[in-house]
Amino acid sequence: MAFSYLNKNWRRGPVINLPLTKDQISRYAPAVFFCGGFVFDVLTLGRIDNILNILSHGLYLLLIMGTLIVQFLEVKPSDEPKWLVGLFFAYQNDIVHFLLGALLNAFVIFYFKSGSLINTFLMLVMLSVLLVINEIKFFKQKGPTLKVVLFTISLASFFIYLLPVLIGRISSLIFMGSQFCTVIIILLLGVLLWLLGVEILQIRAKLLVPSASVIIIFTFLYAVRVIPPVPLSLKQIGIYHNIEKTTDGFILFKQTPPWKFWFQGDQDFVAKEGDVIYLFSRVFAPGGFKDKLFYNFQIKDQHGRWQNTDKIPMTIVGGRDEGFRGYAYKKNYQDGIWRALVETTEGREVGRINFRVSSSTDPSPGVYYQEVY
């Protein structure tokens, strides 16, 4: 059945048929709901330690898990179901896509804030490919397998950020704890399906094997340092000629004029005799978080390789919306291309800044601009 629009001049004008059939709407609805979940979460997402975020993400996962149970059991509605039940069975796939969209968007935002753009881009590509595959008729006939994959990705991502928020620090041991929690939930789901009468072979093929694959891949990505150190996020980093600490915060001094807004302080650092390189950063961490970070200064050698020169520790305390403010300084340096990395105790990168140092013999004092934080 096509939807039609009747021209006001109906006696002389033709009937215009829009090329939207019920089957076509049903075909594209899951993708629309999935994208809708992304948009919804962009508008509503708050801090990573926001209790409403945590509770809503947990609720989404429970709703998805409940829908997967219904699909595994192949439950059919009665001939005349109550309106709410009827709506659920009519739009259960759309509901799952909306919830997955909201969850995955939140986790991508968290990952983007905590790591490099390339990691987030690769994750978005992976999720988009899974979404497209999930809409192919051949894979739809295979049941909820790909939904299980997306659910496991969401479940693992949820625990990856939840445990550090609750414990107040990050480490490989805590990451393995998040993977263990994911395994426990999947096993409990499998046991529940078995108790409800689903065949063990079906549980293994459509639940355990896909979930195990996701967990193995996540562990590998963590081992090769692709997964960023959630829940930390670098809000600001810059190079300066001087930093003064006041009772209210910090005053940063730079020579780069304000109109060069794309510069992070003095990334073209012109060094005169006696000048000190200052590195300032603001790192967000959730409330109750306390851990150690490092400023790792590196210089590029003549072969194009980065060489470590200094590694300066800093204890970070979480809870501040604008991020924990910290700085370090370096007196011994040479001309060349440099970078400074903000890293965890295990060497996982929170963020970085590149800068160039060049010496100057100009005796004039120069002009300095201030930033206050």
C-alpha cells in the first residue's frame, strides 16, 4: 500500500504517489531508530560519572537483554494482544536498535574524549559495518546473533568505564575485572535461556561463541593499547613560557597572540637564555578518583624516532568539572621537534601535544599574553 497526497486542485491535478511502501518503511526503520539513538544520546549525555547516565545505561542493557531472551525463545503474541504487548512485538527490533544506538554513541563519546581520533574512527566504522550487516536479509534469518555481538560490545564498554568510576583508579587488573563481569553476565544469560528451554547448541552458537569472540577482541585491543584509558579525558594541554599559581588557580604566560586560536599556548616555543618550558594540562577524572599520571617529554632524533628525555609524575584527584589542573616544567632542552604525552602509570596515553623549540638571541623582552584557569 502506497501513501498518497491529493493535490488541492484535485479536479485538474494528478494524484501524487510517494514511493514509500509499508515494506520499505519497515526495511529502513531499524537504521532510523539506530541513528535516533545516537542523536538522543548526544543531546542528553552528561559526565561519565553521572548517576543518571550509569542507571540509564544499565537499564538499556537490561531491556536489550530482555528482548534477546524473547527472540531466543521465539515468543509469539496472542491473536489479540494488549496494545502495549502488541507494540512491543511489532517494534522489538526497532527498540533494540534505538537502545544500542544510545549506548554505543555514549561509549564512542567516552572513547573519543579519552583517546585519539583514529581509534574512535575505527570503532565507528566497525559499528557501522555491523549495523549494515544486521540489515541484510541473509543475516536476519540467522536470528539474534549480531544483536548479541552489539549487546556484548555495549556490555563490555559499560563495565570498562563503570569499574574505574566505582574503584577510583585505572589499571590492567581493573580492566580484566570489567571483562570478568561481562563474562559472568553472558554466562548467567546462557543459564537462564537453558532453564527456559532453549537448546544448549543454540545457546553456544548464537550467544556464547559470538560473545566470547567480542571479549577476546576487546582484550587484544586493550593489550595493543587501542582502547583508551576511560574514564580519564584530557580537556586542555598547552606549552607556556611561565606559570604562576594563585589562590584561585593558575595564570599562564605565552607569546603566541590570541588570534592564533588554533595554537595550544607556545607550540612554536622561541627560547631565550634562561627560559623554561612549562607544560599545563587539565585532565577530567570522575568524583572519588585518585591516581598518578606522568608527563612524558620526548624529542625526535635525526632518524625520526622519538626519544624519552623526562618523565614527571603528577597525582590527579577527580571530581572537578573543568578537570584537574597540573603543570610541569623543563629547564634542560635543545632545539628541535618535541612532544609531551600525558600517560597513566602503565604508559597508556591520555593525550599529547607537539611543539617546536628554537633558540633566539633577541635581547628584547617580548610581548606576553595571559590565560587564567
